Amino acid sequence: MKRDLVESNHYHFIGIGGIGMSAIAMALLKKGFSISGSDLIENDQIFRIKELGGFIFNIQKESNINIIQKKYPNKKLIIVKSSAIKKDNKELVFSYKKNLTVKHRSEILSLIMEDYISIGVAGSHGKTSTSTFLSTLFHKCTKNTSSIIGGVHPIYNSNSHVENTKYIVAEIDESDGSVCNYKSDLGIITNIDYDHCDYYVDLKQVISSFKIFASNSKKLLINNDCQTSIESISPSYKWSLKTIKNIDYAMIPKEINGSYTIADYYEKEKFIDTYNIPVPGLHNLSNITAAISACRINNISCEEIKKNIQYLELPQRRFEIRGEYDRRQIIDDYAHHPNEIEATIKLARLFLKKNNQNRLIVIFQPHRYSRVEKFLNEFAIELAKADLIIITDIYGAGEANINKITSNLLTNKISKFNNNVMSLKNNYEIKQNFNDITKPKDLILNMGAGDCNNLWSILEEETYK
């Protein structure tokens, strides 16, 4: 980004604590920009922004904008919003009223990416894990990589690591159609699936957005094992876990257990090496293969990749082992779509077997009313594969519940496939009933994209409300 912009622009983020918004705000701070923002919550990302010099409001109101303009009278104020910000937000309405420049966060991230050789990671599932694996390998192999992702990276303990580097790995969000706003030197599409029913009418609309992302990428790498992707888009490169025929990069699994994966690696049908990968799960192997492929496209040697593959870890909330509570092991996962739940439960079964645990208990916090309504049967089929299922209230994510969708609908549907299902309102109610519904040596898989990951800290509290 041009140096004169640093001196002349101030960016104010409405909803700065979000995982995507905070990453971009931190990136701008590290580039020397003055930053402010507002949010109704405080989290680790906001604390980090404050440490970097950002100015934070803990309430969203019109006067915030006036305060910022007085604080930076000689700078152009640019308001940054995400699609999660409602049209009646007081700061946003006031900004439009004053004819201020309002930008979507995707426009700012796209601007940042222009400073680097950029690798944009898009897809319906696996973006954060793939971005984490990719930026880990690039960091270890090149020592010359920045990253902005939608999760907390285990190496940086942050969702934003931005320096004066050659490369940048950026996670690209498709949930609101803004995937169309990016231009990448290398674009990656992990898969294409129907989701985000609040924005997309059907799968065709999802495909159309990814097609624009593909056309905006100088080179494109896609997953040959995703039928929708391969039928819809012509790539520069393909990867696969199923075949080596006509595939640029293939990883054929030999052994998958609850601790690691062993696979044979091929390039253009030629065997290269056998890799021992310290991350279990077939879906994770696909994401890692995408990361390795991107490294090879950027001329990182197989020797360097194999040497550094030992450092691969999942980001926070992706099959994150929280610990043992009263001889029950608890794992958090971000899965909130039926296909993600299917993959995560498969991995949990491997983990269960490895650790000689007795039952798989799934606690699921549904995310968005529209998603529950659209995929009610699919959710029920996949969740019913656990030994005991606990469904909590739906996390609306600001979405209006037009059709009065409740978690009881899902509980009733699951009961048609598995009678061992119950509804509990929230994490506090789970704690109240925890010892009655769980047993020692249970594996408890806590899934969802809302605030369900707070269960661990609530369980550890001496008292609770």
C-alpha cells in the first residue's frame, strides 16, 4: 500500500472484534496506519489491537464517528464494515449520512494483498485449516511469508501476521459473495458446496461466485476430488487423494489413525516420496495436499517441505483438544455444516479408538436459523452417528428467525435415527447436568461456529451463574 495513504487515511472498523475484521485491522496497524474500531464485546483480538495502538469503542453510536474525526482532523476517514453489520447500525447510518467513504472488508484485504505475491485460499470448507497449513510451510521453508486467516494460527498465536515479506497467504470468505472482489497470484479452491442460505439461493449462485474468483486468479489450484469444482471450473493445477491419473499433485493415503497420516506423494503421476503427516483425518490430508501443491507451484523444494511438515498443526477450534474434565476428554471443533460434521465425527471415531475411550458424545450448537431449516435432514443424519447427541439453542448470528426455527426441530429429527438425543439450552445447563449425562472415558466433541467453545472455561469455573 502506498506510503502516502499511511499519512492521509484513517480506518474505522465497525465490529472490529470479528475474526476477519480484526485480522485486517492488525495488518493495517503493522503497516503504519492509524486504526479505530467499535465492538460490543472484548476478546483476545481486541486486546491485541489495543496493544498495537488501535483506538477502541465498546459501544456503537454516532458520536464515535465525530470523536474519530476530531482526533484525526487531517486524515480521510474510511469506514470498514462486514456483511455482518446490519443496515440500521448507528455508526453505519451516520457514516452514510455524512457521505463518508464506506468500504467492505474484502476491499481492504484485497488492497493489502497487492503488496505481495498473493495466495488466496477460498472454498466452502477447510479454508482456515488450509491457510494455516500453507502459511506454516511457507513460513518454515521461506522465512518470507505474511498471513491473514480466519482463525488463530498456532505459530503466531494470532489471525494476522503481516511483515515486509515476499508472499502473503490470505483466507478468502465466500459467505457474502465478496469472494468476487479478490485478485490472487495463485487462487486455491478447496471445494464448492451449498451453504450460507441467507445469501445464496442455490448451488448455482455459489458456483457463479467461485467462477469469478477463479477468473480473477492468475493461476488456479483446485481439488479434483470435489465433483462440483472440477465440473464447473477449469484450473491450472489439480490435486487429489483418490487418483494420480492426469493429476498434478496427488497424496494417496496408506495409513490414517487418530494421531497421524501416512501417504504416498506423486507429481504428474510420478512417485516422489512417502510423507508422515502429524495431523489425522482424511479431510485434513486434502487440505495439506493443497498446501504442499501451492508450495511446489511456488518452487519450494520437496526436501524443504518434507523437513518442515513436522510443524503442521490445526488452528484453534479445529479439532482442538481442550483437555480432560473429570476423566472426560473435551474437543472443540468449528464444524457447522453437515459435510463438516460428517468429516469431524469420522476423525473423532479414529481418536476414540486410539485412546480406548468408550462413547462419542456430540454437543452441537446450530448456527443460523436459515442453515438449520435448509439442512435439517442432513444435520440429523450426520449427528445421529454419535452415541449421544446434545443440541443447544440455535446461535442466530444476528439473523432474523422469520420461520420460527428452533433447536427442538433438529432434536426431533435426530430422534428418528438415534433415540439418544436431548436438548439443553446452553453451556450453563450442560454444566448443571454434566455428570448425569456423561461418564468417565467419554470423548466429548463440542461443535459449532457460535460461542459453544466457552464450555471448557465454564466447566472449569468453581461457580457459575
